[in-house]
Amino acid sequence: MKRVALSEMKDDLSRYLRIAEKEEVVITRHGKPAGVLIGFESEEDWFEYRLENDPRFLKRIESARASLQAGKGIRMEDLGRKGTSHIPPVKRKSAMTEKGIESTR
């Protein structure tokens, strides 16, 4: 983790964005931490960051974990085994849907 004064960062932000792709950059003001610059090497990294910090997604994960701890749910290992046929298949839209042709799997 790199520490940089705000006054220094303002003069060369693009350089610090490149550094932030590899490590977090702590921005200081008057010698005290004031913020963090986080860079992304790819669109996938950006997507993952947004997902990990989305309160709705985190709430769904919390709810799912609570259900599993309460004994509800099905283990992945049990999917497709005898006795789990009551689980409806997941319908997925194919790329053809965008062209007006409906297809589910």
C-alpha cells in the first residue's frame, strides 16, 4: 500500500491511477489518511468490485447463508441426484433471444 499526499497526487493523477491498478494508494491530507485510490486492471475487476460492494448483493448472500445454516437449501453435491427431481430446471435465455428467437435450456 502506497501513501501519497493529496497535493502530490493532484499534479500527476494518471501516474497514481496506474499505480493503483497494482496496489491501493492511500491519499493523505496534512499527513493523515483521507481516502484510498483503487484502480482496476480490467472491466472484470471493476465488475467484481461493484458486486462485492453492492448492499443488495451482500444482503442476498447473508440471507442465503442464514438459510443454509437453518438447514434449508440443497448442497451442490446433491443436485441432480435421485430425490432432487422436484427442483425445477433453471431457465436461461440464449443469445438468440436478443434477435427475437426465444430459447430456454
